[in-house]
Amino acid sequence: FRLLNYEHTNEMLKKFRNSFGLKSFRPQQFEAVNAALLGLNVFILMPTGGGKSLCYQLPAVISKGVTFVVSPLKSLIIDQVQKLNALGLNACHMLSDVDSSDFDQIYQELVKQESKFKLVYITPEKLNNSNKLRNVILNLYNRGMISRLVIDEAHCVSQWGHDFRTDYKKMGELRSTLMPNVPCMLLTATATPRVRNDILMQMKLRISEESSYTSGNENRLESKLSNRVYLPLIPSSNQLPPNNQKCVFFMQSFNRENLQYKVEYKTSNSAALEKISELIKSRFQNKSGIVYCISRNECEQVSEYLKKNGIRALPYHAGMDDKTRHDTQYKWTNSNECKVVCATIAFGMGIDKPDVCFVIHLSLPKSLEGFYQESGRAGRDGRKALCLLFYNNQDRQKWLRIISTEYNNRNPSAYETHVENIRRIAQYCDNRIDCRRAQILEYFGEIFDRGKCIESKMNTICDNCELFEEKKSRILDVTDKALIIIKGVQKVCHNEDFTIAHLADILKGFQNSKIIEKCHNSLDMHSKLSDLKKNDIERLIRRLIFMGYLKEELKILKHSDTVASYIRLGPNASKILNNSTIKIQFELIDDS
Ligand code: ADP
């Protein structure tokens, strides 16, 4: 890997210290800045708070020409431009609601021989919709005056990402038509291997293997996988010259040592609220935090409840007007007037508050990736912080209903992805034995040894590791039990619809009216798992669904506005039915 020459490096370090006022680089910042200044395409994957912005801002201010930064959120853009201007650096933004005379001034400045602006922030919508902007970009491009195209929050490019935007999807095309020879920098805090590959494919880039860097994650699963898994397929049409496709990759471990992950079973919303209020009053008096809620209504109710209990809470959701939302965020960030924000996921990107001591999810998040991102807003200052998630199966069903109504007929592939995401996060909650941290990191392609959680220096051991010694004797080989369920389903699922709960009732050996009426007490599987608790049976069924031995067919029940999961044989069923060497381990721990 080449380095910049001495003079260039000196200039960069001077700006780093004098303009940005910083003393030492965070992990990989120096390398990324160096790669950008060498004119390479760069993909930066760093956890939130890792200091991604500097990786393009520093190169921007010392490169000739203008850096265009595409960012999804107006508030994020305004914030960044304000920060840069406060440092005396020339940056501007072009948001749709700036009036046209303001735009004209910016355009006039940009088309000057050498414009004063070093960074121009735009939304993807603006880039797609404004011919004038595109003309100015062409003008700059033809004069060699665009130093870099930056795609912030690059996961928005991928429909597998948790925040997909259609306008972002066009960025690859725009780059290859508008500015094909301009180096590109992609930045994101959350990208699973699948999302990562998709981003590269959409942007028509590929990883340059000989020069990709990872740190703090020697154990990445990917290093053990073949390159083919890692590299995207690039469509043969519309290809860029090979050098423009190559991309250097910087990736940091996603482990946040100072965050403590816990999941609690939610018997009811009111019981959870009582616990939250007690917790805040006892452990987090006068400390800042976020309570994530599933709906606007829930935000209002939770904030009311906390207020009644003497906690300075405010709601935040997309149903509130811009000003109120802005005020809430301001009060929470800068004053003592508000300590706890009760929010939907609308409260998210761009929050830069270091001392968030807790993030509580009152309801199930939409995906493990979303959860990582939301809970990751805690503890940016490096201090110990709590990430607590309340879970019950009703929430899982509630999400499945929302997704079924929203996507089922309109967009089958998005529907599948969302359903899979819910199953994944529900599995994370249902799993009462594996290290939480290890589960999260595995999702991002990292192997994490639970020993490090148990011995965590900051005492941030997760709930599963805390009780591991006590519980590990309850991890059993349940292959026989699983086969009873799978064979039972095989016999009946062709002619009848069984929900998870009804199937569990039969296996438990209940004689309720539905079972008697349908003569399900005469099925072979009836009472075959009577030694297990019903909750454990349900969890085991959900695990078998997750493993693909069973699958659930979702049907919306119009009359009750709920979704029923009917159990069928899954795609992997034949494997276990025909192969006696497959063993299934499961923890029989019903502590709900
Ligand atoms: P990200 O985009 O990865 O979430 P930011 O770029 O917003 O992170 O940086 C998070 C915070 O860290 C900002 O307040 C920024 O000023 C600060 N920061 C970035 N790099 C450094 C550094 N090398 N030294 C000290 N502070 C830094």
C-alpha cells in the first residue's frame, strides 16, 4: 500500500491539527484519508461515532476542486455544514427547500475558475431531480474540478439495508454517467456481508483484495470464506474501466465493549413501563436516555407515564411538526429540561450526543441491524451504558402483520426480507443462552468469543453470559423432540392450518375445546412433549422455523386484524428427516 509523499502528508497533518483542531487519529482514519488522497475509491465501514466524517472532510479541504457529499437527511446535512463553517471551512448545502436565488449564488460560485466551496452537501433526491445541478456538476467535471463523490449512509443504497431509499439506488448510475473518473467514498455504520456486497454492486465497484484493511476483528468470518462470497457480481453492461471499479476497504470491529446488552420478557406493556420507570429512577436519575416505541401513540403514552413518575421525558415521532421535533431534540441534547426521549425510529440518524446512558426498546425492533444502530446511540462517550430490549411473541406477530399488510402483494422480495429480519431479531430475543454480543457480531460477519463478554473489563456482561454457568446444564439434545414436531407437522399440514400456539397445545397434551372439537387429541403427536413447558415448546417451534425445518405461512385474519402463522414443512425438513446424523441442541429455559 502506497503512502503519500512527505510534503503531502505534512500538509494533511497541519490541516488535521489546525483546521479540525484534533490531536491524534482514531483507528483507520489516517489510512483512509491517505487512500482517498491517493485518488482511490474507498469503502469505510465503521461503527457510529468512529469518526467517519473526517475521512472525507480532511481530504476535501486539501484536494483541488469540490467534494460532493450525498447524505439522506436534511438535519444531518445542516448539522455537518454548520460544524464545518464553525471551523472556518467552506462548505454549503443544496437542499430542496433553499430558495432558488440562494441556489444561483452557489451555482455561480461553483462554476468560477476555482470555487471557494470545498464541500457541497446534497440529498440524493436533489441530485436526481435537478437538471441545473447536474449541469453544474458536468461543468465542474469537464474542468477536472470534482475531487470526490461521497456517499454517506451508503447502506441506503441497498434494499437489504435497514433504510433503503429509491433515490439512493440511482447513485451508481449517476456516478458512471455524470462523473465516471471521480474517486468515490462510501461510508456506513451498518452493513451485513449481504448489504455490503449489494452496495458495491449497486455502485459498480469491487474490493481491491490486495489493499483492504480490517482492524480489531482478526476473527472476521469473511476472512475464512472464499473471495467469491465477498465479491459482488458486476453486470457486464455499463461497466466502468477496471481502475474505477477497484475499491479499498476499511472495516472496524463492530464490538462496542462499553454497551451492556439485556433482553427481558415483556408480560405486558404496563409491567414493562413500571420496570422502566423504576430502573430510570434507581440507576439513571438525571441521566440521558432513549426509550424506543413501536408507534406514535406509544411514544405519547410512554412519555406521559414517565412524566407522571417524575421523569423529564418528551415524545418524538414523525407525526409531530418539524419545529416541535427540533425543540425536543435540542432540549434533550443541550439542556436538563428533557432527559428521556420516547421515540419511534424517526429519532435516529444524526444524533450526536455522547452521554446517552441507556437505550431501551419497549417493543421489538424491525431487525437486528436496526437494533444495533438504535442501541448504538448509547455510550458514545465510551462509558458503560445499558441496551435493554423488552420482548414478547405478540410483538413479533404485530410486526408480521404490519409487514404483511404493507408489502405482501406489492413487493414480494421486500416482504421476504422484512419477515426474515423480524425472525432474526426475534430469534436473538428468544435465545436465552448464547452470548448477546456474539449473536450481534455474528450477524455482521465477526466471530466473538463469549469469554471476552464474561470477563469484560467494563463489567458489561450480557444477561445470557451472566447466567450461563447456571443455565448451561439445560442445553439439551432435543433432536427426538424436534423430530416429533416435524413429523407431526408433516402428517397434518397438507389438510389443516395449525398456528404455533395450537400446535404447542397439542404437543403439550392439552384438552381444550378447540382440540376436542377438531379431534386433535387423537393425533400421534398429542401430549408427546408433555414434559416441556408450553413456552419452551413454542420457542422450540420458532427455532425450527428459523433453522428452516419448518416454515410459517402468514395469513392476515381480517376480522381480528391480526396475522396467523400457519406451520408447514420448511425447506430443510427433508435433510433432518433423511439424515440421522443431524443433531439439534436447544436450551429448555422458560424463564418468561
Ligand atoms: P460517525 O460519522 O462515524 O458516526 P463522526 O464523524 O460524526 O462519527 O464523529 C464522531 C465524533 O468524533 C465527532 O464529534 C468528531 O468530531 C469526533 N472525532 C472524529 N475524529 C476524531 C479524532 N481523530 N479525534 C477526536 N475526535 C474525533
